[in-house]
Amino acid sequence: MAVRTPSQRNPARPPKTAARERHWGEAKERRHGPPDSCTNMWINTAGLLWGLAAFYALRASTLPKYHLAVIIMAATALPILLLEALFLRTYSRESTGIDWAGRWNGSWQRVSVKLIGLAVTLGVFAFGYWLFPEYHGSFYDPFWSLLKAYGPWALALAVPYFYIVDAKSRQPCDAYWQLGHWVISRRAQTDWGLIGKHFLGWLVKGFFLPLMFVYLTQGIGDMQRLAAAPKRGFVSWFDLLYQLTFFIDLMFTVSGYILTLRLTDTHLRWAEPTLLGWLAALVCYQPFHSIISAQYLHYQGALTWGPWLAGKPALEVVWGCAILVCVGIYAWSTVCFGCRFSNLTHRGILTNGTYRFTKHPAYVSKNISWWLISIPFIADNAGTAVRQCCLLLLLNVIYYLRAITEERHLSRDPVYVEYALWMNEHGVFRWVGRLIPALKYKPPAGLAGTTAD
């Protein structure tokens, strides 16, 4: 996302941006590329290499997996945040809401109210974890261990972080202050809309962070086992590389859910506001996915690609490499986020890496890989094959719904509108929009050009 300069003549007026000043329908000077991305691929790649180096150094370690996960995430995220601050000056972006040129305006009284708001927020989610049986089993033990070991440190660091942000923020009375102020005074003028958005963003973190962190600890164990196993033939290398792609994905995913910070411009601007957007996303993740896939979308047959191609080494290599390309694109699409990955939220607009070619590279590559892995078109009879293909197509439709709800959600940011319109003419799937105009991106009426915060 490009750096924006606030209006000096009327600070209360939403700042104009280059994207806002363009009229969406007019013929303007053609760009040679999409709008600036909020991340840099060289910096993200540096973080990836440091994270993989940390895993390699610790591949035989006997430390608990949750400790290993923290070390690997730190090795991944810290280089990205430092290099972004140095070269991209992310801390000075207008989207942070921080004015470093303004006077120091910190208030410990206001910070105390915000910390009360933070305590209430954490208390609500602690109650939810205690209430719902999903979180009572041993599956989430790595996450509870993480909270016990590192939670007190995070809370201690929250105090100076809140004070610095409060002192330089353009709007210090944020959602934490609104919530804490209501707890203290029960004032009627509380901004409940802001508090609702606050809890919606925290709901994303509260649901996905425990799940993804557990997956990361499992991925570390799988990678340690596969890295230590002898490599005999293509299949053993395939297993290692296949697992590596999801390990990379989780390195960046979990880092993104943890590092929602204004000082680094990795905070949540807003969360998905529609029920359809939430439903389309949640059915793709546990525990909902196992229920839906078992009872309604069980497209997998008795045969998968490995046994199907057993005894055909040349075709096995070609088919397996095609799968690796797909999952590799999926993982690289997560690397594009740097420290900003999060489902159902806006944390900056990506226009580089795989997003330079299509708006939804992860969804496209993931869905193609499922066809290659599960081979639903191969079955004992034609009827079963057709049924399995129809079920997988239904899952593809769910991801299409995720894509269009995300587009509508992100279209509140004019930078995304500019990017999506550019992709209409330059993306690798631009021919689809020309063939079927209904599938071509159009800015939602009433959303394009609204402010980001």
C-alpha cells in the first residue's frame, strides 16, 4: 500500500489518496504495473530463508515443539519487520494512524483505560475457551503451553506498546479506550460500532491462532521426521517437499496472526462484516470442515494419485511435480503476506509476487491440487466418478464464494479497487472476464473509495 499524506488544511477530513482521486470509469494514463504492494518480496524471502535456517539448525532439537515454533517464527518475522522499517518505513505509513511528527501526547490515565479494555477483551475470549468443548481436549495443549510460557511477557510488553501508540496516535480514543471507558463509566455515548469491529477482529485471531499454532507444532514434528528419514526414490522426496510447502505456509500464517501491531503497519484495518463471508471461510477449517466434508462433501474415493500411478514412474514424476507446483504456489502466496496474513481481515493490499498474476493465487492453486491428489474422476464406475467430481466442484464453489466475499470486503479500500480493475486487463485470467462478463470484477456500489479506518 502506498504511503499517504494527511490533509494539512483540514485534519478532520479523511485524507485524499492517489487512488481516491482517480475516477474509476475514466480513461486515465495507463500504468505499467499494479498499485504499490504493502509488502516487498525480497524482504519476505529474506524472512523465509532465516526461518528455514532456524529450522535446519534445530531439526534434531528435543525442545518442546511450542518453543521451537516460537524460535522459528521469530527468525522469520523479525528480519521482515526490521527490513520493512529500514527500507519501507512502514512505521510512518498513514495507515498506522500514528503521527511521528506531532508532539508527544501520552496519557497514562488514557493508557490505563485502554489496558482495562484489553483485559476485558482477553477475558471474553478466555471465557469462550473455557465454555466451548472444542477447546477442552488435548489437541490444543501446545497453544495453552504457549500462553503459559509467553503470555506474561506479551502482557508486560503491552504496557509500553500501548503508551507509545497512545502518545503518537492521531485518534488515541480507540476501541480499547472505548471499551475500558464503558466499563468504568457506563457512558451512553460509547461507540458500540467501533467496539463491535474490535471484537470481530479479535474473533478472527481467537479462532484461527490456536488452530494454526497447533498445526505448526505438528508440522515441525513432521518435518523433523521426514528430514531425518532416508530418501529413496521420488515418493520420499515428494513427501518432504509437500510437507515443506505447508510448513512454510504455517510459519507465515501464525506469525501474521500474532503480529497485529500498528507500529509495524501489520494491524487489522477491519474484519469481514458479512455472515456469508464468515460462513464461506469457516467451513474450510476445523472443526467445521471435518463435519461438512464427512457428511456432505466427501469427494475422496478409495484411490489417490500415488497408488493410481504405481508402476508408472515417468507419469508418477510428472503428476507429482504438478502437485508440488500447485502447493508451492499456494505456499508462496502466503509468503507474499510477510507478517500480514490473516483470514477475514484487511491488513494491507498485496499486488506483488503471485498476486501480480491473479487476485486469488492461493485458492486457484489449492483447488487444482485437490483434483490432482484425489483424482475423483477415477472410480470403479462412471456414476461414482461423476458424484465425486460434483462434490469436489461444490467445494470449489465454496472457495469461489470466499473469493467474491473477500473482493467485496477489500473493495472498501480504493487501492484494492485500483488493483482489481488493473487485474481485469492484465491478470492471467483476464480472458475469463472477457468470455463471461458477469465474472469480471466490478467495484461494489457504495463501497469503492471509502476510507480505510
